[in-house]
Amino acid sequence: MRSLTSVPTLSPEWATLVDGVRRKRDESIAAVMSPESIPLHEVPSNVSQVPREVLPVQVCTVTETPLPELLQQLASREVTAVAVTEAFLRRAALAQGLVNCVTELLPTAALKRAAFLDDYIAQHGKPLGPLHGLPISVKEHMAMADWEVNFSFVAQIGTKATTDGEVLRILWEAGCVFHARTTQPQSLLHVETSSNIYGVTVNPFNTNLTCGGSSGGEGALIALRGSCLGVGSDTGGSIRVPAGLCGIYGMKASSGRVPMSGLLPLTMGREQIPSVVGPMSATLEGLELWMKVVCSRKTWLKEPTLLPMAWRDEVDWLGKTGGSSKFKIGVMWNDGVVQPQPPVTRALRQVVDRLRVHEEVEIVDWKPHDHSRGGEIFARLLFADGGKFMKQRLDQAGEPLRPLSQWAFNENPHCRETTLDELWEWTGKRDTYRHKYANAWNVTATGVDAHGDPVGCVDVILTPVAPGVAPPLDHSHNWLYTSIWNLLDYPAVSFPVTHADAGLDPRNDLYTPQNKLDAENHHLYDPQMHHGAPIALQLVGRRWEDEKDLLAASHIG
Amino acid sequence: MRSLTSVPTLSPEWATLVDGVRRKRDESIAAVMSPESIPLHEVPSNVSQVPREVLPVQVCTVTETPLPELLQQLASREVTAVAVTEAFLRRAALAQGLVNCVTELLPTAALKRAAFLDDYIAQHGKPLGPLHGLPISVKEHMAMADWEVNFSFVAQIGTKATTDGEVLRILWEAGCVFHARTTQPQSLLHVETSSNIYGVTVNPFNTNLTCGGSSGGEGALIALRGSCLGVGSDTGGSIRVPAGLCGIYGMKASSGRVPMSGLLPLTMGREQIPSVVGPMSATLEGLELWMKVVCSRKTWLKEPTLLPMAWRDEVDWLGKTGGSSKFKIGVMWNDGVVQPQPPVTRALRQVVDRLRVHEEVEIVDWKPHDHSRGGEIFARLLFADGGKFMKQRLDQAGEPLRPLSQWAFNENPHCRETTLDELWEWTGKRDTYRHKYANAWNVTATGVDAHGDPVGCVDVILTPVAPGVAPPLDHSHNWLYTSIWNLLDYPAVSFPVTHADAGLDPRNDLYTPQNKLDAENHHLYDPQMHHGAPIALQLVGRRWEDEKDLLAASHIG
């Protein structure tokens, strides 16, 4: 496990700062669980079952209680917030030892908060809010007042947040406990999780594989049940990829639904590809609860980028598909660029076969509209400064580029410094692409309503989260199965379906790759190495139909 | 009147093309009304009453019928669409002779459409839609399939639109007739209306003054009742300024409510300051009808920039102000940059005095939040390319810059070519400014609701449309009373209140201007020259509270 946290080449001053951050992290772990009690030398590459072997049964019971039941137990005082917090802290400490997913635990603050909540419910006879006593983990870059927020930039070590991100404030007011902060990669622009400050976070199902990223710490921690609900963020797949590769649930809403304050300093003004904060959870109920709590406030009065639309619970999303009474699912087997690896296609087939038997469901094929072009537009806009901003921050501390930063900024043909005119031109191309994609939904209509607007369109698209199983470290070069929905600003929910199985998913040696990305993806698949790794799918909705998308996931996922 | 249409210095080829466009315009007028019947040599500088003196009484009766009544008459076949169209065409032709507001009339197409509608209602016994038979005028730059769309650029003469703008399509499907296309200024970035193709459009109440702009043709045409409902667009005041200076009504909604296709080629990708298409009308009912018809379609399925929100008629906007049961109006007497001229302040006082007697209304002062800074951010973003794009289009045809283009692009300190980094920086400043302004509303709350969100805030802001009466031609340098709401993306309705009156509105010779813009505005006011010119005010709502803002205007305006 040493390699996960090897110290990078840094000047002595910076190395000292990195050491300090790691020491602080390790102390926060040691406060919960002695390092010796973590049997790192004995563990297999699949560490997903280690917590059950190592931790006391009552810790496992609490941390594996389904979320609605756990909240019910907390609200009825069947369990205390302190006991629940202690259990999750303990399991998170072990998870850190196993996969290196935590930037720090917050035992003192969390237990103080939990004790407050226990007092509160004792005094008032009712919970503080719908999340009363629930421990929640948070990706490091989300501002927490008075805590360091370094975004995994060495040069930013020691920077403190002055206010809480609005999402955290809302979750807090709903009664939660924040117990852990989690890792993210250098620059936040990898779909893996590797940084010079915290090292590499790996996949709980196979520590030789990536956990995905950039919200990889959340993905790995929740997969190991060191948390059951977390806060991630997604600009190109950063919630859905780690959720998918780690076998948990994640949602990237459309922009304008979830408050963004607390993340703004990094992305301020860069509105061409919107970043979205969102939930990651061990269960689908976690996503639902998080979205309802966070989106039921009138936060648009504070953050004018937010749509003036609370979570639309009352709409009959699944019944009202208009001219067709069936719920229509478009299945995208392949994005036209990269053929998914065999276990992914099997997962799709499995879900489609299950859905076909439902009379109220109609399955059609979804024809991807030139995703290759979409990928180019996405990358030209996301990397419109040629990586300059990121490289400057790295240079400030003389940080070496991690392999995927090297790839993103120096080897990526779409990472080019852009003039203002070019930015406007590519933004215009984005809008044209969005129009065309909207039309691709509209032409699936079965008719028009009284006003002439289309009805009976495809309701959601069912598609892979990634073209394959979790790659070995530093090999994640293809985000297109997720980033295309960021470009389009569509809501997307990632949900686990199955695990790769060497017996069921042989390599297709007859396949002829169609392009370089396709070849790379094809060759990355290794039935033996990938055996047992999670396989997930994604349900994608039309822009701002976040409620429908999540509701559909609750029926299908 | 010659000077209004003097031919600019252009190469012979381009001059020939301009001549051709003008000839086409003049022929379209002559098809409706012989030029000799327009008594141009006899008219006073206030031409607003000329139509009543010159036109047959039945033409005046039809064109001055209040809009709801006119639609009722059309729907009940009390009048025919052909008769109504003929009347408005006739009056528009006269308006063109008086103030030069039309780029072309559409008599053939309009009368064909009107005849179709008369047939339709005869056959079906019911109107085609809520706008059955109503003539509507349209600013030239809005795409109409198969018609020239030159945006007032000489270099673009002869360019034909391939499809209808979506707003026009919706109005058409609601049964309207398009009868006139109207003038706009060179570059569309003046709040006056002067171009090398069509000349200068002037104010019907005083032809020595500007009609405002950029939708100045609509303002002047509707003021003379050559149309009762029109389509304009607004990026910095372009609907509200001409509506205000011409004594009619205009609304700029928040972005994302009104479809924008048909305008996109010019602004594609330039999303920092959103342009908005909107209604201009002789009556407030016109604005309401237009907004309801246009915003009640699910156009977001086609244009993904649109919010998925039909016009919200069912919400009790005025009753539900939360903790306070009163409707709270914030009055902004002065924007902190430029003191309004005396007639404007009198108009504000007049409306406030009228409102104070209503028990259900609470009047408070609105403190402008650093509008000077807002103006800088607006202009830096609007002119982020240093006017390059516009100047290139003008250079293509060797067009001389009109005086206000010269001012906007060559004398404006905020018109500077910007790098990508600077654009992001200023976009970030815009977002920070929007946050601060939202907070300025929130601190007017009287309490919080069960979730802790503010209630009892100011509902709408009442403020001038412009700091003064219509300036003499080529003097409109201050848009800040309108453009600040574009920067903030707030809905704003302009409504007429009174007319400047030399007796009631003496010059305040004791006033000491606070800055250069203030001095310029102060010195522009001339009680004699301005006597009789319209004075308007503006009601401004929070972002996306378009329905509330318009409803408030219907009570106050």
C-alpha cells in the first residue's frame, strides 16, 4: 500500500507542508482507530469485505442499515447520533487504511455535533430535521467554514474557507453530521483520484484498479460503507464515474438545481461547461433524500444562477408521457465512438431484458447524435485556456504533473489556448449541438399535444456510465459516456447493476476497433483482472427533468 | 424630413444596394398609400396627432380600438381581418412618412394571410387562435423565412432568412398577421435608431428628438398606432428605452423565458449578457397577451436554453408576499450615478403618491447597489471584443460609423478587446454582483418562512426607464437605468406615466452634477424643447419573477 502515498518530488518547503497535511490526516484517523488494528499486510486486492471481517458486528450493523431505516432509528431514538457517528468514523478510518480515500476525518466536530443532536431530540422530542444524526462525507474541495480547502493543490495548502458551501449549510440545517472529508485528484480534471498531497485512491473491489474520479474518495469510502451519503461534484463524470466503478449510486443534476457556492473560486466565470454538486450514496434512497432536502429550499433567492423551481414532487412524471401511455426508454448500446467492454454490454442486456417484460415500458434504440463531435466541443470548452490556469497553480509549488494531468494538459489534442472569438465560436457550436440533440428527442414523439408540442418522446436514455470496467491506475482517458451529458446539461443517475465475471464476459478477440480510443478501451479489458469489479449503468433525462430521471432510476435502478 | 434618410458615403456598388433596399421599402409603402397623400411639408414637430387629421375616420377607429376589444371583434366577425390589416397598413404607411420607422410593409403577404383567416373563421365558425387576425409588427433583425434580414448592416443586404424565428412561428400559429417590419440602428448597440441603410427614426412627439432604440422603429410605429403590438429585443434597454421615450409599453423578460431562435446568428455563443426578445404594445394588455401566448408553449423542448416553465398564471403572485401581507414596492429615485431630469422625478412622485393611499401597498426606498460598478461590468462584457465584430461588418461595406457607433466603439472607455482570462474574470465579477444584488433584496425581508428562507422582501422596484426625456438625436450615452437590469437579468416593464411639461418641470439651475454623465444628463434637459415628450417608468422584478412583475405593472402601470 506504500505506493498509494509515496511523496512526490517537491522542494523541501513544500514537502514539509505536504507532510503536515498528511500528519494531520493520520492523526485524525488515529483518534478513531489505532493504525495497528488495520491489517494492511494481509488484505486481498478485493478489500470490499474486509470491514466485515475486522470491525465489531455492531459497527457493521449500524453502517449497513438501509438509509431510510437508519434515519427512522435516529428519529425514534432507537439509536443515538453519537453511536451512529462513532460507527461511521470507525469504518471510515478502516476504509482510509484500505483504499486511501480520506483527506481527514472530523471526529471531534462530528461527535460534538452528534451529542448536540442527541440533546436536541431528548429536549424537543423530535428530530432537528429530515437528516437528523446522519453522518455525511464531503469531497475536500467543498468549502467548510474554518477548515482548510486546498483542492489538492500543494500551493493551496493552508488556505481556509471562510463560509460553508450552501449545500453543506442546507444539509446541516436538516440535521446531518459531517464526519469525513474525501480525496480528489490533482486539478480535479481526472476521472481517477491521484494527487501529490494525498496520493492515490484505489478501488475497493480491486486495489490495482482506479476508484474513478474526481469524486473518487467519496466513491471508495461509500463503497466500503465508511459513509452512506456524500457530497461530490461533476463536470465531466466526476460523480458518476466513481459511483459506477465503485458500485454505488450517484447523480449529476442539470445545472441550476443544486447550489454551487463554496466551489465558485475555482470555476468563477467559466460557465461554458457547468459544474454540478451532487449526491453519492450507498442507496438510491440516499440520492432522493439528498436532492429533495437540498432542492426544496428557495436558494435561488441567494444564488441567482439557480432556477426558481423547488423539487417537483407533485408532478406525475411517469404517468404523463402524453400521446403514448408507455414509459419510453431509449437504449444507447454504444456511443458510436467506443464499443463498451463485454461486461458492460451484458449489464445493459440484463436490464433491458428485465424491463421488456413490463407492459407499461417501451424499449427503443437510442441513436447517439455525433458524440465524437460533442466530445470535441466539450473538451475545447473545458480546456479553453490550454490548461494554463491549472498549470500555473501546479508551478507555484513546483508540483510535478500526475500522469493524467500530463495527459489532459499536454497530450490532449483538444487542450488548446483559445482566443475570446474562438471561445464564443465554440460556445455557439455547443448551443447548436444542444439544439440538435433536443431535436433527436423530439423526433421520437408519437404525436403532438393541443398546442402542437411533441408528446410520447423517449423519456430517459439508458446507457453505460463508462465504456468499461475500472481501468488500471492512470489509464482513464475516455470520459465521453459521461461528459456528453455535461455538455448537454442533462441529468444523469449512475446505478450499479452487476459485477464483471470472467466466466460470463470473455474477451471478444474477433472485435475490430474502429478508432484509437476504441482500441485502447478494447485492449484494457482483461477478464481475469477485472473479475468481480462493479458494472454500472446510467439513466439520462432531458435538461431539467431531474425529478423524472431520478424517479425513473428508482423504478429501474 | 430629407435628413432622416440622407444617403451615406458609400462606394457606388454599396450605394446601389442601399438604394435598392430603400426603393423596395418605398414601393411597399406606395402599394398602400400614395406618397402625395402624406402632407410632409405641413407637419409640426409633434406629429403624434397627424394620423387623426389625415386618415379616414374608420381607419382611426379600427387602429385605436383597445386591443382586447379588437380581438373580440375579430373573433366574433364584427370586423374582418382584411379590414383590420388594411387599416393598420394604411396607418403604418403614414407613420413611415412622418418618422421613418419602417424597413418595409408587407401588404401582399399580410392581406393574403388576413383573407385566409377570414375564410378560416367563416368555415370553422371560430378563430384560428387567440391572436386571430391581429396585425403585428416586427423589428427587422428577427428572421422571417424567405425575407431579407440585414440587421441594418449594409454588408448584409440581400441575406435571406431560411426559417422563422420561433417567436414569430408561435405568434403566427396563434393567428396573427405580420404587416410591417421596423427599423433598428447600426450595430443594434445604440439606444437610438439610425443606420446607413434606412436613415434615422425620430420621435413622434417631437421629430427633433430620438425615438430611442434599438427597437426604435417599433416604438415610433406603435406610438403612432401603425401597429398595436410588436416584437422587439433588448440587451441593454432596447425595448424599454424606445417604449418609454415614445409613450408605449414594453417588457424585457428574464432570459430563458422567450424563445431566441431567429436572432442567434449575431449573438451566438456570446452569453455573458443575454439578449431577450419581447413585446412592445400600445397597451399593457398587449404585453400580457404576447407573453402568455409566447410563453405557454413547451418551446424548451426545442430550445434547450429555455427554462422548463410555462407562463405561471395560476400563482397568487400579489397575495403571497409571505410574512408581510402588503405588496412592497422599492422606489429607486436615483441610481446613484445620474440624477433624473425634473419631469422624470415628477412622474415618480406622481405614481408614488397614487400608490401610498392603497392600504395593501407598502412603499420603501430602494438603495441602488453600486450601479456605477454594475455599469462597468455590463459594458466590459457587452463590448468584450472591443467592437471588433461590429467594426468588421461595417468595414466589409466600407460603411461610415454613425455617431453613436463612433461613441460606443471608439470613445467608450469600457469598449476594450479582452482576453479569455479577462472575460472569465469579468463574468465572475458579474456573478458576484448578481449575488450581492440578490442579497440587497433579501435584507428587505420582514422574516423567514418555516425553512428559513426570506419572506416579506421588496416585491418590485419602481424606477425611471431613462434618466431624462428623449434626447436630441445622437446624444443617448447613458443606458444605465435599463442596462443594470440586463446585467442582473431581471424582468422589467416600461410603462408611460405623463408628459414633460415646461410649466411643471422647470430646470433646476441650482443642481450640482456629481460626475460627467450626470452633468451631461443635466444639461440635456430643456423645458421648452422637451415640452410634451412622454415620460415613462419601469417596474423591475427579481430574476424569473416575470409573471409577478407584469402583474404588478397591470395594477400600477
